[in-house]
Amino acid sequence: MTGWVGGVQVRRTERGQTPIADFLCTACGTYRRVTGRDKVRDFLRANPITDHRAHCPANQKGPTST
């Protein structure tokens, strides 16, 4: 995934045409891969970007020291 910016990328394998969905959060480095037609469809229906944004450790605000 050299040069990939983040978000969701969906592609198919060369021979079997199996769909593959990759998710990458550039803020915290979370990476997830899902393979298979049904799993990719369910993964995309769940809206992984919005779902992760709510739980992303990079977006969590911790206590500030003064």
C-alpha cells in the first residue's frame, strides 16, 4: 500500500475476482482488511470511516496539564 492516503479502498483479486476492502486511518494507523463478497458488502454498509472516527484514539481528548 505504498503511497496510499487513507480511507477505504475496494478492489478485486486477479484470478478469482474476490473483492477485498482495505481501511486505513492515517491519524492513528489502524488498518483493517476484509475479503469476500458478503463481508465486504457488510463492511461498507457499516460505514467504517464514520464508525472509526467516533472511536479513533487520535480524536480522543485526554486531560490537559497546566
